[in-house]
Amino acid sequence: MAKEKKILNVVGKRKVFYSISCGLIALFIILTFVLGLNVDIMFKGGTILTYSYTGDIDTNGVQSVVTDVLGQKSTVTKGENTATKQSTVKIQLSSTGGINEVKQNELQVALEEKFADNELALFESSDVKASNGLDFFLKCMVAVIFAAVVTIIYIGFRFRKIGGISAGIFSVVALLHDLCMVYGCFVICRFDINANFMAVLLTILGYSINATIIIYDRIRENQNLKGSKLELEELVNLSVTQTLGRSIHTTVTTVMAMAVVCVVCTIYGVSSIISFAFPLIIGMLAGVYSSNCIAPTLWVMWRRHAEKNPKKSKSAASKNSGRR
């Protein structure tokens, strides 16, 4: 005979899960004030200078020259012009008024003297307005809000037999939990808040909700099969136990692929992709956690709360009628 699978007491451990999540979110808030945020130039505004070069170039040396000439910090990254196949070095400078032509010429002269053997030449210069980044951010927030509303409506309709609207609301709470974990990853790892940040958030929205829907679907099936034989807590514990393996296997497969991307990008120094792949890993792991430990347990608590209120109201009504 096959050994019976042990049922996990997920609902019973809910306070532990809530404490861990709240503790992490509080930590991220504190670190935001202590460490600050690395906000990309697209949100702050500034100037981007791109130079072509030959051979190898030290980005720290470029930053040092920029600081000496312009008196401000900069972000320096290497790249390649896909059209000409030339190696490029990009200098990002945060400023509201941009860098004037005189300062650009001074910087170019200083860089040419410092890296005389690299045939450094200005390839492109562009000013970035902070309003462009703000507009992009607002559009992404509208997309997030729209996705949340559609999720609540969809789950409310599909799982109406198990209190669909409440299930939809708590699935969105779990999604917000996952987005907080992604934000914390950007704060701790000192990644720039840029287009990658928004891309990870939107990706996690679609990925995490799928795991939550699978659990709700199993709760509905078990409710039809077991009827009133199981208490609500037992029903949820059984459903989570049955779907946990599938959720873990699906997530591990994707996480392994993203981990390979992170390793390859680390070896070749492609930091722009790492700031997408690694937070995505954190978001997916958080999605498994919230889908199994946050959303269904919150739903159970709400159902129990909803069951108590009618009883209280009925008892109060009967007392009043008795007094009359």
C-alpha cells in the first residue's frame, strides 16, 4: 500500500507566515530610508553620453574622470553598438538642466587624454526629461491596477461557489505581497529602479496569480467531493498539500532557467539583464509562498469572520424580540 501523504497544517501556521511577511516588508521600508533608492536617470532626468572605443577600458577610471571634470557622480556601463559592432561606454549623469556643450567638450578632452590608446570618440549625446519616466511609471501603475481589478472580477465569477469576490481580493493581496518582495530585492541588491523594475512587476502579476488560481480550483473540487465532511481549515490544508508539489516543480523549472541567465550575465558583465532575472527569481519564489500560505489562509479567516456575524445579528434580534 502506498504511504498516505501527510496533510500540511498551513492554516494553523498562518500567524507565522503573516509575521514573516510583515517583518520583511517592515525591513524593506526601513532600508529604503537608510540606504535610499537607486533611481534610474529615466525617472530623475539627466544626460546620457555614449562613447565608442577600442581595446579595453576601465569603467572606474571613466567615473573618476567624470567626477574630476563635472564634479558629480555618474553611472558608467559598457555595451556594444549593434549596427557598427563597436564597443561603447555609456555615461549617465543625473541633472535637471542637462550638461552644456562646453562641459561636454571638457569631459571629452579629459577622457581622450586619460584613454589615449582607446581611440575614444563621442558617439551620441541625449538629454532625458524626468517627465518621460514619470509618464511611463504612471502607465505601468494603471496596468497594475487594471490587472488587479480584472483578477478580482475573473476569480469572483469563476469561483463564485466558494465566495469568489473575497477569494479574488485575497489573491490580489498575495500579488501585492509578491511585488513588495521584488521591491525589497531592488533595495537590498542596489539595483536601479528603471524599466526592468516595472517589467518584473508586470511579469510577476501574471505568474503568481496562476498558482493561486490552481489552489482555489482544488478547493472547489474538494468541496464538491467532500461536501461537509471536512471543516474549512481541513479543506484548505488538504487542497494546499495536493497542489504544493505542482507549484514547486513549475517554479523550480523557471527559476533554474533564470539562474542560468544570471550566471551567464555575471560572467560576461551584463548587469542590465541581471537586474531583471534575479528579482524575477525572488518574485517567483515569493509567489509560491504567498499563493500557498497567504491567499488561502486569509480567505479562511474571512469566511470564518463572515460566518460569525450573521449568528451575532440573529442572536441580537432574538434578544430584542424577547424583551418586547
